[in-house]
Amino acid sequence: MPGRQPRVLLVKLLASRDRDTILKRARECPPILYNDSKLSFFPDFSKDVQDKRRTFFAVKKRLQNKDIKYSFLYPAKLWIIFNGTVHFFNTPAMATDWLDRHNVYMFGILQGWSW
């Protein structure tokens, strides 16, 4: 219900393949509604893993603002796809340094400049 705290429902599956399929399809399909509330699907990570991934929050915001695709490898390794190349980062500092070095270049690409 709108305005209420979301409920958590944990589903245990026997095969990780099933979990991966469910998560992939949930990302690909339009929002699923139940009683006018949107259902969201997330993998269940330990608090330590969640905390490690949370340290990348500022980097993820910058990537979202620049429409750069990114994801995480387990437990908390950020990967970015930029110009057909995959870049891996173990820490937010490494990712931030990379973004700072490529900031002007990315801005030019987003504006349609050729190099």
C-alpha cells in the first residue's frame, strides 16, 4: 500500500540458476504490480556485502548521470562498460579516480564530439 513500509518476502530456491533467471526476467519486464504496489526483486546479501556495495553509492550516481552501464560482481566488485571495454574496480576510490581521469573525454562523447 502506498505510504507504508515495504514488506520483505524471502524466497529460497534449490538452484542458483532459478534465482538468476527470476532476477534477470524481473529486470527485463515492465514493473509488476500487486494491489497497486510495485513488486521489487533483489538478491539477499549479507550485511557485510551490502555495506561494501553501499560504499560505491556516489560512484553509481555519477555513472547513472552519465548513462554509463555498470553492475557488480559478487561480493562487491564494480564493473563498468565504457566504449565497448569492461573496467573492474575493487574500491570506490579506484572507480572515482578513473571517472575523474575520463571526465572530459566522457563529456565529449556524450555531446557527440569526435576524438
